[in-house]
Amino acid sequence: MRISTSTSFLNPISSIFLKQWFSTNPNLTTLFNKYVDKTDVSSWNSIIAELARSGDSIEALRAFSSLRKLSLRPDRSTFPCTIKSCSSLFDLTSGKQAHQQAIVFGFEPDLFVSSALIDMYSKCGELGNARKLFNELPQRNVVSWTSMITGYIQNGDAHEALSLFKEFLMEESDGGRETKVFIDSIAMVSVLSACSHISENRITKVVHGFLIKRGFEGDLCVANTLLDAYAKCGDLTIASKIFDEMPERDIVSCNSMIAIYAQNGLSTEALNVFYGMLKDGDYNYDAVTLSAILLACAHSGALQLGKCIHDQVIKMRLEDNVFVGTSIIDMYCKCGRVGMARRAFDRMKEKNVKSWTAMVAGYGMHGRAKESLEVFYEMQKAGVKPNYITFVSVLAACSHAGFVEEGWHWFKTMNQEFNIEPGIEHYGCMVDLLGRAGYLDEAYELIEGMKVKPDCVVWGALLGACRIHKNVKLGEISSRKLFELDPNNCGYYVLLSNLYADAGRWEDVERMRIFMKNHRLIKPPGFSLVEAKGRVHVFLVGDKEHPQYEAIDEYLDRLYVKMKEVGYVPDTTSVLHDVDQEEKQTVLRVHSEKLAVAFGIMNTIHGTTVQVIKNLRVCSDCHAAIALISKIVNREIVVRDSYRFHHFKDGLCSCGDYW
DNA sequence: TTAGGGTTAG
């Protein structure tokens, strides 16, 4: 059989034929020798289009090059797919060559060609060239407008994208023109994407009103982007309302909602949407779903579920997806299994800056600064440029382990060698590092020299360090700043009060107590999570709601007897000083992490690691108690608090009591 | 020819 006529490629049969050909034998020479008339431009166009469609942009460009070598004259259909292939590869050189050819053959003004060129220049970061082309267009259609609007979003200027949209609306309402241009749902999606980037509720609301007026409300893609825009503005209530009320949903709607919940720490809600997807069975989950679910697992410390998702990733052959791979590393690190994270990391074929940073941060949060820095060196050797967050992770790792010299080195080097100006987060890490290592004056000096206004994290780090090193003077300075910045945060008053108590300044302690009482400042309730038999159990401080409460209480009693035998003395310094000693001990005894640890030991197989996650910092009494418990019951206990990981084994903690 | 969802810190 010989397919020789130019029209044959335009009918569905030959399109199927081409797809089959490329899936089994992507050899253009054989294809032409056997089936196709090499001198027919339409045949070449079909081949370029099919290659571009199937994602083989390199071959598509080779086909275009072959066509030119044969001195064939490309027509207007040749260019859009050729230019699109350049965009997909971010290949500006080939893109410019294709542009040149389009000019030579007189197709630059063609709307299909010019829109593809605007898109290509935008994707390759040459926004100026894109805008020049757009400005010079004799006429514009909705595609050229949308391409230009999207170009601004892709290049980080969502505000300009919105301005252009306003211009578009003016042209749309200009009745004097012969050819009217109407906004369509694709343009609407682009505009909403700009709203997501701007993250201003007011703007999203205006665009929402506009799209209702223009009848785009029922469009699935528009609704998906709208819920994302509201979520990015921080309005999760409206986002979930839109999701709940959607007459139809697709995988993108569900993935968006899962990701929104997961990114905002609402792991249970994220999992509920996922389970809903599984139950309905209308569409299969994909790499995006699993990546978002892994984030939910990371937040809630759901290791068992995380492992199941990892198995699923392997089954679906998604291991080489860099998003999924990075999420797996992050999940294992945040679920306490940094070794498993490392194994997954080493298996990754493609690693980007986020994958490397996840591993650097992962080691850091487990107090393993040496390994963290080693990964950071490897990253540089591999030619991956660290970013702002990488340096936060490096400095945080140094801070967790007390690596003062290394921290200073990278803090100075990040600007000098990597051209990244230290931001407020880097200062926060440095103040923490210096302060906890005892260099309080240096930490204060660093704050005084900051170009940006120090925030709660920075002053909070200094106050925390003052508590450890009992420095009342600097503690008062930092608390004054903190009371101004965040007057309703109870934690700072408690810290200062404890600092006074350590110094024996009981009048000041009393003054703080009265102040907190008068201002009705209540410490946020501590809670701990523990996973057992595939379920995550939540314990609040003094929680009597759990069905096994009595058994837990009895078990804790027995543990206390044994702990006291090996020298445990309750450390009541972190309890507010408005209760008597006995009551303080009772308060400590029902701290959520102790309840969760006891429950974990009772409900997991002996020999396995008990893992607890706490929303606040673990208190010093619990830290000492859990260390002893690990020895008494001969179990490894891992506690993730709001700051870092503690691995307790044989009566000792991996943090070396430096936390 | 144009559009929507995912990964790293504190």
C-alpha cells in the first residue's frame, strides 16, 4: 500500500496509521521510502503535527529540517506545530530560526503562526520579543490575546497580564471594528490563573463576578481554575464550596482540592477527597494526585499510608516523575524515615533543586547536619544551583546540630558566591544557631544589622535562646518586640515568665500571670498524633475522650513507677507558675506526647518504632521522660515536634539534648 | 495556535 495523495493524511485513517507507525517504528526515512511522497509538503506537515502532538518535539524539528533540506516550500500549516515544538523544548535558537523562515515565506502576519511565535518567545523567557510581535499584529484574535496574557503570567508578571486583559475587554467592546473578538473560556482560565498568582481576594472576586455575567460559570476548566484562585488567596471556604457544588468534576478538580487541603495542613480533608475519588471510581488517580496525597501523609506523619502510596507509585511506574519522587523523599523524611528517603533519593533518575533541597532539609530536621551538608556538596558537584529555600535548609540543619562555623560560612557565602541575598528566614536560622550555641550578643548584633525588619521568628529565636541561657536582659528586649508584633501569642509571655522564674524574679512572674489572665491569653492546646493499625489517633493534653483512656492511664502509672526507680524527677520548669508543685506534676503527666507514646507502645508490635507527632515543641519533662521510657520498654521512639525530630533509644535522644 | 491541578524551609 502506498499513501501518496496529500489529502490522505488529513483523513482519520491515515492519522491512526501515523500514530501506529510512530509507536512501533519512528524511522522517517523508511516511512517516506515505503509509504509517503517525500515531495508532498502536506505529508510533512502531518508528520510534524503528529510528532509534536505525541510529545516528540525533537523529531518534529528534525522533520522540519529534512523538509527544508529537500528545498520544499513550507506553507502556513508547517509553522505552528514546528514553532510549538521549539516552545516545548524551550529551544530559543530553533524558535528564532523558525521565526526567520516564517518571515522569509511571508507567514509572520498569519494569526496561527504569530500566536505560536508569541507563545514560543514567552516560554523561552523573551517576553520583549513576544510583546513586539503582539503589538505589530495587524489584527488579533482571542488566541493571540490569550497567548500574550499567558506569556506575562509565565514570566512572573501577573499584574501586567490583568492589565492586558482589561485592554482585551476594551477591544472586545469596540463595536466599530469589522471583526469582533470575543473572550472564550480558555482566555478566562488564563485570567483566573493570573488571579491565582496575584493572590488577592478582591481581584479574584471581581473576575468571578465577570465570568458569571458572561456565562462561563458552568465551564469545568473555568470552575477548576476558579477554586484554585480562591485557595491561593487563602479563601479555602469558598474554594471548597465551589468544589462541593460543582455539577461535574474531573481529575483536575479533585487533584486541585486534594492539593489545596494538603498544602494548608488539612490532611484529613485531603484524604477524604482522595477516598471519595476511589469510591466513585469515575476516574483514575494520577501522578498529581499521588504527589498531593504524599504531602498530606508528610504533614500528618501517616507513614503506613505513605508506604502504600509509594507502592502504588511503583506499580504505576511513576517513580521517575520528579514531582512524585520529591514528594516521596519529603514524606519519608517527615514521617521519621530518613534512611528510606535517602534510598528513594539515590534511585531518582532526574533530580531538580527541590529534590536536592528536600534531602538537605530532611537530614537537617533529624539533626544529621553532617549528611545534610554532604548532600548539599553533592548537589553543587552535580551542577544544580541552590535556591533561597536550599540555604534556609542548610542553615536550619546547622542550627539543629550547633554547627556554628559552617552556618556562618554558608550565611556569608550565599550572597558572595551564589548571589542570593539573605532573607528574613536565613536571619531567623542564624539567630537560632548563634543563640542556642550561647552567642547571644552576636545574635542580637546580627538582628540589629538586618536590612529588613525582623519578624516574630527572628525575635522568637532570640527569646528561646535567652530562656536556655537564662539571659533576662536580652530576653526582655526580644519579648518587648514580640509583644508588639504578635500581642496575642501566649507562648512569648510564657517564655518570659519562665525566664523570670529561673532568675527567681517572682514579682515579675506574678505580673506576667495577671497580665495574661486579664488579657485572656490562653496557651494553644498541645496535641499529638500516633499511627497504629493503619489509623491516626489524636491526643489532646489531658485527653480523656479516647476509648482506651483508662488503659493508657494505668499503663502510664506503671511506667512512672519504673521511671522513678531509675531516677526520674519531673521537670516542672515549663509549667506556668500559677499552680502548686503537685498540680504541676499532674499537668505534665497528661501531656499529649506522653499519652500518645503510651498508646503507641500498647498498640504496636514490640520491636517496631513508635512514632509520635506533636503540634508544639516537646517540653523538657516529656523529652526526659520519653528517653527513659525508650530504655524501660526497649523500644525506639521517634517524636516529631514543631521544630525537629527526636529519636529516642536506650535512654538517649539523637538531639543530644541540644534542641 | 491559546488554558486548569503536584515537589523543597521557617
